[in-house]
Amino acid sequence: MAPGIAAACALLALLLPLGLRSSASEASRPAYQNPRLDVEQRVDDLLSRMTVVEKLDMLTGSTWMESTPNSRLGIPKIRMADGPAGVRPATGPGGMGVTVAGTAFPAGVALAATWDVELVGKVGRAIGMDARALGRDMILGPTVNIHRAPEAGRNFETFGEDPYLTSRLAVAFIQGLQAEGVMAVVKHFAANNQETDRYSVDVRVDERTLNEIYLPAFRAAVQEAGVWSVMSAYNKVNGVWCTENPSLLTDVLKKQWGFRGFVVSDWVATHTTVETANAGLDLEMPGTESRRMLLKRMPSLAPGFNGHPDAYMNRPELLQALADGRVKQAVVNDKVRRLLRAMFSNGLFDGRPPSAAVADGPEQRRIARMAAAEAIVLLKNQGRLLPLGPQVRSIAVIGPNAATARTGGGGSSEMKPASPVSPLEGIRQRAGAGIKVGYALGCPLPASGRTLPPQAPRNESPDDPATRAARLREAVELAAGSDVAIVFAGYSSGLDSEGFDRDLRLPVGQDELIQAVAAANRNTIVVLNSGGPVLMSAWIDRVPSALATWYLGQEAGNAVAAVLFGDENPSGKLPATFLREAKDSAAYRNFPGSGGTVSYKEGLYVGYRHFDRNRLDPLFPFGYGLSYTTFTYRNLKISPSRVVPGQRVEVTLDVRNTGTRRGVEVVQLYIHDVEASVDRPDKELKSFRRVELDPGQTRTVSFYLDDSAMAFYHPGKKGWVAEPGSFETLVGSSSRNIELTGEFELTAATDK
Ligand code: GLC
């Protein structure tokens, strides 16, 4: 017998008994423990083995960040961690879980400013690598709530004011995270758009606005990304708590959208047992033990607990509800089925191989650094002061955000990176010995609002007048003696945070500081940390350059220095409108509401939709961002010019880099329904493309539009409708800088 065949036979002989043995052992063990069976079979088998009490015990958490395991049947706990900007230690009353944090990535609004779907997917994957390395099965993110009011305290955490941009980035983030075998939780469902009265506010919003503005990212997360969990929000929608809202949790999420995962409550967000169980909440967090710990530690929270120290979906109350028929067993079974489906599908029963990644490893840091640089938006650059050229031999680095890296906003998403890089460190490192870098604080930040629950900080200086004057003088003198002065202004995680809404004015003293430095040095650059727009009218006309840098995670200082020195060409675009005055906001007259209710009377007209409709002039528009190079747009073509429903329209154009250095342009395509039977916004973002070009290079950019780009939500039909008629396509580098326009016609299905 040929040696090769002999070896194969020997191998076969060796494996065969193993195979027999594995089938023998498989026959002996319960079906649900067999990874070769399909998930639904394993769920059915395990569900059939569970007692009623064992099922009920799965419906609430066991500790602050874990679900309840079952040792008899070998059901593991789901080990969770926040959040959207990285895997953070769970420091809640249960106090457990990760001791080392993962990489601190840029905040949501910074990721949104990249408009880079592929990159956001890589960030999701990198957070998944950290989660696996830190033994976590589920990450409580992304946060996809829309920027309705620019003051909202968690705007820093989300993807901006537009539902299409938010949807594309949410899908990418979730797909990246879940590709690592880590469950994502898209949050907070739904219409959680302010922090004032966050635990109780009743949001009054019409059905069309809900579906066209506030729900699209959740729907995309479910139907395109296959998100495993949705977190129901604290607030009410149209009079009903989100945690017990059958319209949202069952009719829309599970029936209309076909959601097969599970709904988890926000922490301590439940209010009843039967209504919550019947409405479609599947897992109540954090559970009885943590609620009791929380109450013990902070008795002041008692009113919010309505005298109910235990989890609402607790065993005794649910047993009683089952016994008297207020809750059906099938309702409980469906919850357990959803939890088990997610757990089997993500390998929680099958002892996943240990992760190859180390927490906060080099790959994660590389992605964090890339994202931080791409997120930076160049707002102004008069006289091309930036990038800093070889003629700059001395730099004054000034401000409360210069020597401290503002890596994230405050609250449950806040990371505590081990070695964050501040702008001052980043600049000193990049400048090297040849450039003199001086530092002056200029003015300190007010005391932060960080108490539990967080309170809005008072915008007061911690300094006495004499100290304030001395600090200002020191900064001015440094600026006067330097070639360039850079003021790092904005907020901190104690001033821009979950738990309270933000003041659009810069913290006390910063306007004056910028004015004084600009008066002392005509080459003054302002670099901002914020979760959204700030009021700049006091100084924006007095400085040649300004950048929005959001919260850039642990690589902040390196990314800012790279852009300032021109190692990176800024390509960020605003994901939210920067307004001139607070009263220009769409929500101005209806924020934060009164008497516990907030009415979204602006309807669809949020963000740039509002500015367009009301012919308002933003300071910097949605989608805006400068580059160190320039681009032209030519040759818009649309084909075919007439389409029937279901047929795609192709829009192409040529983009050329007409500057002197390589750069990225984000080409944006908006749609205007010219003949709508209902009121529709003047333009709506329906696609975008990032294109990187060398100097002189031209590339043809293509967009493909289907009915979804033309449709609006029709409450009467409970669905989306694309009406026949002409549609205008508007292509440009921001919502206000439209370079080319064209038209196509959607004909009625019968027209051939
Ligand atoms: C917080 C937040 C939520 C977070 C959760 C756990 O209150 O609203 O986003 O994931 O509790 O920390």
C-alpha cells in the first residue's frame, strides 16, 4: 500500500473511534449542549428543560453588569460593560467586572465627524477585541439618539442630527463589534434626546417625526446590522414609559421590524411588573441586589424607586401574575427564548476560544489614533495659518484644555485611559527641540457637575479676581512673545455629561481669554473640545483659525498635533449644525419642556432641516469642514432620468483635487422631493462618499438611489411611500455648499 494511503488510513483509524466517541458522548449529553445543532433547536431543547421559576430568574440582572446564570442547566451569565467609546470598568454599586479598561476611543460625535463608515466599523471591531480580551460578552453601545437640541447633555455620545448619517454609522459600529462575537446594544430606544428630567420626561412626538427622524437608526440596527439587543430608554413616549411601551417594544420593534434579539432596560428604568412584562421588555437591569445596594448607598434616590426596592420583573410578583393570568407563560417563554438565542448564537454556552487580543493593544490604539485624526473639523483657516510651517519657531499653548486630554464626555461612557496624551504633550513631542513651546493655563474650568446623579455645574470661576487677572496676564504675555498662539478651550467630562444638559456658552473666562490672546497675537488658533456647537460670536471673527476636536479619546494630543503640523490633512465634517445663537435652535421654544412633558413641535425640522426651512444662517452648517487642499465638482450625470418604483437611479460626478496636497473630501448627496403631497424638508441627506485624491487627481464618484431615498413615512399607511414626481439631487461639500444639482423623475408603477 502506498505510504500516503497508509498514512491516511492510519489517521482515519485513529479518528474514527473519536468520531464514534463524540457521537456517543453527544448522545449522552442534552441536545442544547451540542454546538452542532442549530440555534433554534438548542433553544427549544433548553427551554423545555427549564422550570417556570428558572425562566423567571433569567429576566433580571444578578449584579450591576451581569444577567443571572443557572448552575443546574449550565446557563452562563451575560457579562456586560459600557460603552460606546470603549470597554470601561463597571463601577456601579454591584462593583464587579473589568479592572482594566480598554482603549479610550473618540466619542460618538467625533466618530460621526469622520463620516467614515469603514473606520467606524473598525472602531466597533477594536472595542470588540477589547471586550473579548476583558471577558465581556456585551457592550452597551452604540448610542444613536438624534441631536434635537444642541444643549443636550449626551450629544457628545451620539452620531449627530441626521438620521441617515446616524444609521450608516450605527450599522457599521454594530457589525464591527458583533464580528468579534460581542453583542451590541443599540440605545436608548426611543426619543431620548435630553438629560433634563431624563428619568421621567414624557416626550410628545408625532408618528411621522418619530419614524423619519428618531427611529431610523434603530431600524437599521435591527434590519441591516442584526443587533442582538436594544436598550429601552428612561423617558416616556406619548405618555407611556419606554420600558413598558407595547407600541415601541412589540408593535414596531418586534412585529414590524422583525427583531429577534432581546430588549434590555436602561439601568433602574422600570416602573411596573405586569405592564413591563406584557409590553415586551425581556431583561431588566440591574436586578434586585443592585437596586438594594443603590438605595442603601443613595437613599435620596428612593422617590425614583416608587418604594419598590426590588426588580419589578421579580419572581414572586411574576409568579402571582402567571397564576392569575395577567401574564401568560408564552410571554415569559418568548423572553427566555430571545435571551437564549442571543447567548447560543454568540458562543456563550460553548466556551469560546480565548481572545488573541490584549486589552488596549497596539491594533486598538492604532485605530483610535486614526479615528481621532479623521474626526477633527477645520472650521476656519484664514490666510492659511495652518498647517504650521517651518517659519514657526515658537508656540504659545494656552487654555484649560491644553495640558489635560479631554478624552470623552461624562457619565456611563466615560473612559479612564491609562496614558492619555494631552495637546501640550502632543505638540511638544511633534515640535521637537527646534521649536520653543510655552504653556499658560489662562483660565481654569469651573467646578464640574459630577455628583451622583450628576447636577448641572454652575458656570463660575474657581479663581478670585486677582488670580484670574494674573492668569490672563501670563497667557497674554506668552502669546505676545510667540510666533503662534493656540488656545485650547471647551468643556470637560464634568461639564459636558450624561445627567444634565449643557450651556452653549463656553465655560466662564474662555471668551475673554481668547479675545485677549487674539489681541496679543494675530496668529491665534482656537481648538475646541465639545459635544456639539458652542457660541463663538465673541471671538470667531477675531481669530484666523479654529478647529472642532470634540472628545478624541486617549490619542487626542497626538491627533491634534498631527493636524496642526500638517502631518494629517483634516477631513472631518460637522455631524451637527453649529448655530450663531441659542435661539436659532429648532428646539429653542420647546426645550427642555415643562411640567414633565416636552413636545417636539418642530416635527421633522431638526438640525439643518430647520435651518433650511426657516432660512436661517448657521455659523457653520451641517456637513461642513475645510481641508488643507481644495476640490472641484464637475459633470453631474443622472441615469436614467425617469425610473419606475424599485428601479435605481445612478448619480455620478467628477471630483478633482485642485490643491497642492493629498486630501479627503466627503461628497454629500441630498434629495428634495419637488412635488410631494405632504410637507417635506427642503433637502435630506441620502448618501455620502469619502474620496481621497492626490493633487491634480480626478475621480468619478457614484451614488445609487433606490425608493428608500425618495420615500417619506405615511402614518395612515403605517409605512414608507415614494410618490411619483420629480426629485432634485443636490451634491456638495456641506448642506449649504451645494456644488451641483440635477433632477430625475419617479414615474407611477403603471407608467412604462
Ligand atoms: C446609564 C445609561 C446607559 C448605560 C447604563 C449602564 O444610566 O443611560 O447608557 O449603558 O446606565 O451604565
